[in-house]
Amino acid sequence: MEKIKIELYGVLAEIAGSNAIELINVNDINAVKKELELKYPEVKEYNYFIAVNNKIINENRILKNEDSIAVMPPFSGG
């Protein structure tokens, strides 16, 4: 896997200065988290969710080129 597009929402998009970023050579969710936190250390201050193909995941997962990745801050409903 070469490049993967990561969609960012809320305060996480503000930190990155963009609604989307591309990461290179990340093969799984743990690598996404590591690269995101290296590029944007402020992200570590937030509990964030990662969704793969519109499903929030809680464990590491191998990524495929066609996967849709989104990183979201905590949210609440009413």
C-alpha cells in the first residue's frame, strides 16, 4: 500500500488544517494512529474514533487500498 486518504472531522481537521490528509506506507490502523500523532502531536490530547468503510472500529485492522478511513473526535447526540 502506498498512499491512503484519511478524512478528518471536527477539531482534528482544525489541527491538521485540512479535512483530509494522505499518509504513505501505512498498512494498518495502528500505523495510521502512529503517523497521525507524529505529524500532529496535538491529536494525542483527544480521544478519537477511527472508522473504516463507515464502521467505527476498536481494534487494529489491516487496510486495503479501497478502504475509506475517517478519523473523528468524540461526538454526542441529543
